[in-house]
Amino acid sequence: MDRVLIALDQIQYANHLEMTLRKVGFDVEAITTEFNLSEKLLTFNPDIIVVRGQSAKLSALNVGRKLKENLKFSGKVILILGADQKVSPEDLAKIKMDLLLFEPMGALKLTMNILNLDPARKELMQDKLLRMAETDPAFRSQEQSYLVSHGQDLDRELIQVQGKKNDTDLDLLISDEALHDFSKPKNRISKPEAKQNQAFEPLISTEVQKNIQVELSNSDMELPMRIDSYNHQIKKIDQDLKKGLSKRQTKSVLKKQRAELMVDPGQEKLDSLDQEKQKFAQAMFRKK
């Protein structure tokens, strides 16, 4: 996925995004209207299309509909809508998109989303992008001017993209010591609070409590009987239950049992069994 076509209605932002993608390693072309979209699809043949716009010249939803109707295009589509722009489920079903984003969406975060669509090359390009965001003055100036207009900051955006925790995020974490103290019963809830929350605790009805008590009583009565039955059964076993049989003894017992089963009962015994089976079958089917 080398070729990216960006269709943006703001020229300054389009130039900033185009330069960012080129420095990372993409082959990029940009358009500011949707009228020459079909021509760009044929001549440039993009792998990814990024669309942002809410004007008559360029509308992200209109481009999404056109790409849905164009069955020959098999690339990925990223649509960027306004923060307050609402789309009905019926309209979403009529447009082609692989990723739907909302403003504010700076070049840093948008490029990261594009890299997510190309996992094979993500690691190398991501290193270039993050290094540029930290050290390139031109990129930082353009990105900061865009983010400030939306009440955001580049350094904070960079921390979020890298997945690091800043000081504000660390203050929200619960320490192990605090978690251990909270687990103690005395710190869970005070007595006045317990009275206030008592109405919200689930109560067990009296009938259910009685049934549980009856089951526990029956279990206590049956337990001694089960123990006596078990003791009576193990007394019949002629061996030391703590030691059990050795491996050699086990083999000899199995061999003896197998030998008893393999003894030929004799022809007279087999004939007798056949006669008994015939008598039983005749009795079963005899008419009453």
C-alpha cells in the first residue's frame, strides 16, 4: 500500500498532510474537488483514499457514495467527518469506508491510522513519523497551529499516540497500597453510609432462608450415615489402603482375571446356553 490519494477541502491542511506522508515513505497525490476523482482513480490507482470535506466542491459522504458505486476500486477508504456532523445508518450503508474518523484529526494521528491499514510496513514508517514529530521544526509548527485551533497540544497528542502516560494520567491510577487499604473491611464503607445504602442491598426472603436451613440440616444428618457406609465398605477390602497394590501385584491380578475369562466353557455348556436362549425367545413371542 504505497499510493495514497488525499481529497481535502483545505489547501493548507492538504499540503501539510501530503508532506507528512511523503516524508514517511508514501507516494501521494492530492485533490481539492471531487469532480476529477474518476480520472485520479484511473491514472494514479491509489491503494488508500483519505477524504475530508463538507463543501459543495468536496463532500466526504458524496465521495464515499461514488466509491461505493465504483466496483472496480478495491482499495481502502478513510472518511473524516466534522465533530458535530451526524450520519444516519441508512447513509452509512450507502457509502464505502474502511475507517470513519472525526475532527479534530491532525496529520500525526491521521498518519497513524493510515499505517494501521498497512501492518507490514507500519513499524518502520511509524519510527520515521514519531522522530519527525519530535525533531522536525516545520512539521511541529504546522501541526501545532492546527491543533491549537481545536484546543489541543502537539506534545500531548504525541504522548497519546505513543501510548505513554503523562503526569495527569498517573494521578488517576490507584496505587497498590491504596488498593490494599481499600480491600480491608474497615475502609470499605462507614456505618452511616452503610445505613444509607442498606435499602439498595439485595434481601433474601424468609422462605428462601428456611429452605436453605432445611437443606443444611439434611446435609448434616446424611453426612454421618455416608461416613458409616464408607467405613463398612472399606472393611471388606483385604489390603492396606494406605499402600495400595504394587505394580507387579496389579499386573498379576489382571493376568489372573483375564485367564479366567479365556477358559473354554465346553461345547455342552454352550449348547445349554443356546437352548435357554431359544426357550426365552419363544416365551417372549408366545401368543396369549
